[in-house]
Amino acid sequence: MKKKVTRKKVAQEAPPEARFGKRQVYLPIIAIILCGCIVYANSLQGQMLLDDTHLIKNNIYIKNWSKIKLIFTESIGAGAARPFSFYRPLQSLTYMVDYSLGKLNPVGYHLHSIIWHIAASLCVYWLILLLFQDTFLSLVTALLFIVHPVHTEAVSYISGRADPLSLTFMLLTFIFYIKDRRSLMAATYAVALLSRENAVILPFLILLYNYSLKRKVSFGTFGTLAATLAVYVVARVTILKDLLPHAVNGYSPPFLDRFPGSFVALAKYVRLLFLPFGLHMEYGGKLFFFSDPGALIGIGIFIASLVFLIMKARTRSLVFFGVAWFYIAILPVSNVFYTINAYMAEHWLYVPSIGFFLIIAHGIQRLYESGTFKTLAIAILACLVIFYGVLTMKQNYYWKEPLVFYEKTLHYAPDSPTVNNDLGFHYYHMNRKEEAIAAFKKVVALSPQYAGAYNNLANTYRDLGKNEEAIALYKKTIEIDPQSVYPFNNLGNTYRAMGKKDEAIEAYKEAVRVNPRFIDAYNNLASAYYDAGNVEEAVRWYNLAIEKNPQYAEAYNHLGILYYNENKNKEAIEYFKKALALKPDFGYAHSNIAFAYYYERQYDLAAAHYEEALRLGYAVPKAFIPLIEPYRKR
């Protein structure tokens, strides 16, 4: 017996263009894409900041497709030997694509992030269209989502890409759930979970949909979703148990100590969504009392919301759905279940904000449909899009340049150890050593157990020739954080510079023991063995470095130097060639191969590499200049 198919059922299952007309569907899509391109165009000029250094610049895994297995079995920071507890292999995979296409050029990374934000916004449009069958409502929600400046942390900051990546696949999963496409739903949900941990909340958002829109739960479809989540959870607590979220610095404040901060965050989130001024990165892991004004305001907002939800539980209006969506989506980052590294963050609004924008869109829609206030509704929408869009373009400059970023962030969080440390690190690389020292000392004063600041201060002292002070600080760093590879490696560098060969070798060995994947330590240990006259061990450790990372140009260069010093120019040239094949702008390797070619009497090649070294700004040894000058082409 055939099932009776209602007209309503046919309408729901028909593609959007069949129900609304192609023009009604495609014009909003074009509008969303254009708005995204316009408001984020100036973010393409941004440099890499903060975690971009660890997740991209120093991440050896994303630079070699042979490492793809490792990004699926280790933390997101493992490729840079950084202790991250986040398991986000799909985020790293997108960085692998970016690196393959443009190496470390930030433009490609920013463009890719913008594309993912636009994709997420289009999915917002599609989902709301499926849920409420209203093109105007869907368009307004998506437009507010794509232009709102609170999302710049997830878009203009390259390391924030996990948010648009995860949301895109979460919403696709939601859409496939509605359409009962189980295989596609399971696949997209798996990708969402591998993009960011907050995707675990999706089943609860789907149950909200079933309850609010009075849809019967499809146990087969929902069971597929639950099974996908179960596999992920089991893998995280067994195979990947080392990557579970953990307390910062081993300390987890009691629930009652951190709970007031959840209400402070709620009050600030609501304010930022309405009036997004004073946006910044660092809120920190502050603790609050229930008597704090922010906590009292947040409690008031929460109670009012709770009363509203109870009153509307039977009618289950669109506003009910939007408010409930916000609270369900904010739960994973509320500090209620476990301690996170901050009491709030702007990018944590990426998923919850959909509920807020849906409510605002509903208000504009009501005006639009009234007839009398249709023009007013369009004017309000235009003003909001322009207002938020201009603020977004302005906020993109906050993420553009490191010094501006750190100094502006300190305006809002002057006592943040993290930002002061990062500012000091930036001063260090700008060769503003005294300012770097002042910044690192401030960090130590603010947070005496901040290991990284001692390490950075030691590096600065070492560069200034104050080796004994540097050694004491490296040892202090090791005392605070014995599992950090950097102080051991830096201690080895300092001993090596002082001519203390045995001490250097021991320090590098400790670095390798602490983190067997930290390739620099292998390279440095090899150099220390060569300094000590142990050529055999030096060659062995250089080759181990290459075995660990076949793209490690520095090890090939050092092997070339070793063979050159052993008067084996032909072998040296082959290694220099390999270094330059991997890193064509390696000025040091160009200079070295020029020497080797010269002594092999291949003067034209020597002169060509000499010219390239000069072009790259590498200071060629003065003794070589008169030898090569006669062979230079003028």
C-alpha cells in the first residue's frame, strides 16, 4: 500500500529553487558572498600572530604530506613541539593545503579563512530556510552573521579557523539530518568533530529542533548521529586520551570559584552582540564573586531568559528556538563542566550567535511583513549591515600587525602575562632587547610560575652576552616546567657558544629525551658532536634529523658544511643542493655551495650562488670576496 504524500511534505522535500523560485534563492546567496568579501577584504593584508607561529610557521607536519598520519594521531601543536590538548586534524589539514599552495604567505591563509566563513554563513542561510521556509528571515540572519565584528577573531586570526570550519560541517550535518541523508550526515558530523571539539553539542541542538518545531525524532537517523559521536568520544578517552582538555598549568579552580565568571561572560556576550565595541583577544582566566556587578547582570539576564523559556515551552516560538540555541551552544565553553584557559572569548560566540541573529532577524521580518513598516524594516537591516560591516573592517586592522595587536590588547588587559610575554617576544625579534627584557620581567612579576617568560628572558640575556644570567634562567625554566624542550635546547646553545662541549651535548640529549620529535635538538646535537671532534656521531644525528623530517633544509646544509670541512667537496655540493631544493631562499646554503664550487673550480656556478647569497642579504665572509670577484658577471 502506497504512503500518502501530502502537499506540505512535497514542498519541504523539494529543492529551495522549486519552492521559492531561482531568483529568490540565488540573489540572497550572491548578497551573502558579496558582503563577506567586502567586509573581510582588508584582512588579507594581515600577518601571522600568536598561535599562528606554532600551528603554521614552526609546524613541520603541515609542510610535508607524508606527515598526514601524524596530524590525525597527535595534538594540533605536535608539529611544532608545543603542548596543545586540542585534537583538530581537519584544521591542520587545511593548513597543509595552504602551505602546499603558497608556503608561508599569509594572504593564502587569510583567503582560505574568509572562504570558510562565507561557507558557514551560506549554511546558516540554508538551515534557517529549511527550518522556517522564509527567504527573508534566512537572508537577514545570514547577513547579520557574516558581517558582525565579534566574528573577526574566528576569521581574521588564522588560528581561529577551527570555528568556521567546524560550524560549516555542523550545519551541513543538521541539514542532512532534516533531509534524512544518513550517510552524508555521519560523514559531515565526523568532519565537524575532527575540526573542533564543540561539535559534540550538535545532537542537543537537533533535539531542540525536534522539540521546538514539533518534529518527531527519527530514531534511525538520530541513532546514526549518536553512534558517530560515541565513536569519537570513545577514541578521545582511549586512543587519544592524552589530548583530553586539561587544567591550565595543572590547576583547576573549584566549580563555585569559576561559576560566577560564567555569568560575567554572559553579560558581556550580550553586550558585545548588541554593541560590539572594545573587542579584543585577551580576557584571561579571572575569577569573580557573585557580588560582582557583571555577575549580577548576567544572573539577571539568565533568570529572565529561563522564565521566558518556561513560559514559551508550550508555544515553542521562533524566539524560544533562538534563545534556547544560544544557551545550548554556549555550554561547552561556559567553564561549567571543566576549566578552560579563559572565562570568555569572542570566538566562542561563533555558534551561539546564530540564535541571537535569528531573533533580531525575526523582529525585522515582522516589521517587513506588516506592510506599513516594510521600508523601515529594510532601512533597519541596511543600517545594521553597514554598522556592523564598518566595525568589522575596522577590527580587521587589530589583527593586521603584531605590534599594534599587542599594544591594543594590553590597553584592555594590562596585567595579562600572556600578552606581555608575546609583546616581549615581538620586541625581541625587532631587536629592541631592553624593551623585551622589561616586558619579560613584568610577566615574571605578574606570574612567577610562567616558565616561558624565564626562557624568553634567558634568550635575551644570552644575545646580550650575559651567558651566566641566561644559564640560571634556563635552569629556573626547567625547574618550573621540566617537560618543555625549549630551555634544554637553548641551554645547549648557550653552552656551545661558551665552548662547553660536553655540557652542550648533555643539554641537547635532554631536549631529545623530553621531545623526540623536536628536530632542532637533533641538528644541534649533531653540531655539538662535530665541535667535539666526533664526526661519526655528528653524521648519525644529522641523518636522524633528516629521517624525522625529510624537509629539514638546515640538516642538509650542516651535512654539507661537515663534508666541506672534511675536504669532500663533491659530497658537500650534493647536500647543499638538497638544502636549496627544499629552501631556495636559503642564503647561508647559497654562500656555502659557492665556496664548494669555487674549490671544485666550477667558477661560474660559484659566482652565481655568490650573487644569489648577496641578493638574499646574506653576509658572505670577507675572505671569499677577492677570490670570487674576478668571476662575477657585470
